[in-house]
Amino acid sequence: MQKTISIQTLRRLPAYLHYLRVLKGRGTANVSATMIAGELKLNDVQVRKDLAVVSGSGRPKTGYEIEKLISDIECCLGCGNADTAVIIGAGKLGCALLTYKGFLEYGIDIVAAFDIDRNIIDTTVNGKQVFSVEKLPAFCSEFKINIGIITVGANDAQKACNMLIENGVTAIWNFAPVHLAVPSHVLVQDENLGSSLAILSKHLAVKSVSDKKS
Ligand SMILES: NC(=O)c1ccc[n+]([C@@H]2O[C@H](COP(=O)([O-])OP(=O)(O)OC[C@H]3O[C@@H](n4cnc5c(N)ncnc54)[C@H](O)[C@@H]3O)[C@@H](O)[C@H]2O)c1
């Protein structure tokens, strides 16, 4: 029976996977939870708990076998059995996401983008076709699309979201700065680079005050 994985654990898995792949590339065969925790600035008890859910326990002294751990995390993240995703809005951000090849390593295959701008429709970005948004229903029914990525402006985001849901998408990665109303069977993950920048900005402001005092 598969163990339940918390959202917090899921959020940490890509970082574990990245570090483990780096270690594997260096020819390292085993790793301890303490070493992972040290590298990723996490608590080692937390790391052990996370890895116990996806892979079981490490061995005393030798720790975890890196190859097996990578394979277990990949399996948990759905790598090798990627969820298919489409982008709505092939503007600056949409194209940047289309261009990034790394999502496949985390189990998401962005297969196409949709837009309303005639100058963009029927072009390709990183080998991915940009279609007219009118073709979304036919595309979704032909290819099983699991994830919709919204990169349109705030005013168009709810419309794009509704269209995705009408065509069977139940997981939405939303980059538009707007709250999306969705039925309970749909999960929306809001992404906002601004919140990370706010933390950096706050850090600099606090540092500047303490520098002035000293
Ligand atoms: N979350 C973040 O950290 C973050 C960072 C940057 C941008 N954004 C947001 O991402 C969105 C896109 O930003 P951008 O700079 O790429 O804008 P952009 O104007 O370059 O791109 C938007 C694209 O959406 C298309 N579009 C508009 N309505 C549409 C519809 N109904 N269906 C399909 N396509 C449609 C436009 O033709 C355009 O190509 C904005 O909402 C912006 O605020 C979020």
C-alpha cells in the first residue's frame, strides 16, 4: 500500500533528487540523511522522515543507496511516466517555461502552448507548437492533458482556467496574479516570484538598519 505523502515532503523531493543526481554524477554510491540535511540546510530528522515515506530507511553506517533512492523519488514524482501539461499564454513567461527542459525530470512534460495572438499561433518554441486557443478542446480530448499552466494576464486567467477545467484538466499551475475560482476536484497551485523577492527585499532592509546601528 502506498504511504500518504504530505505537500511539505513533496515540495522537498525535487531538491533531494537534484542533490542525489549531483552525487551520482560524482560517482558516489551512498549517502546519509545527515549529509543530505547538511547540504540542503534541513533538519536531518526531517530528511529521514521524508525519505522513509518514499524509499524506506537508510542502513546504519552506509546510509542510503543513491541509485535506489533516485529511482524511488523519481517514481514518487512520476518521472518516466510524466504528466502532460499545456501552457495557456505563450508570451514572455509562457515561452520561458516552454524553453526550460528541466520540468521533464520532475515528471511534467509540457507538450504544447495555446494563445490568441495571431503573430504567435503556429510558431514553435523549443520544438513545442503554439496553437490557437480554439484548438484546446480537441487537443485535450486527443491527448490526455493532466496539467494546465496559466501564463496569461490577470484579466484573462479565470477564462483560461474555466476552459482548462471544461476540457478535463484537474491540476492548474497558475502564474497570473489573481485568485482562481475552481470546483473542489481541481487543485490550483499559485506561483509568485514576487513573494520570494519580498523576502529578499525584507532581508536587505533589516540588514541595512542593523549595519547603520553598528
Ligand atoms: N508568478 C510570477 O512569478 C510571475 C512572473 C512573471 C509574470 N507573471 C504573470 O504571468 C502572466 C504572463 O506574463 P507575461 O509577461 O508573459 O505576459 P505576456 O503579455 O508576454 O504574455 C501573455 C500572453 O497571453 C496571451 N493571452 C491573452 N489572453 C489569452 C487567452 N484568453 N487565451 C490564450 N492566450 C491568451 C497573450 O496573447 C500573450 O501572448 C501575467 O499574468 C504576469 O503577471 C507571473
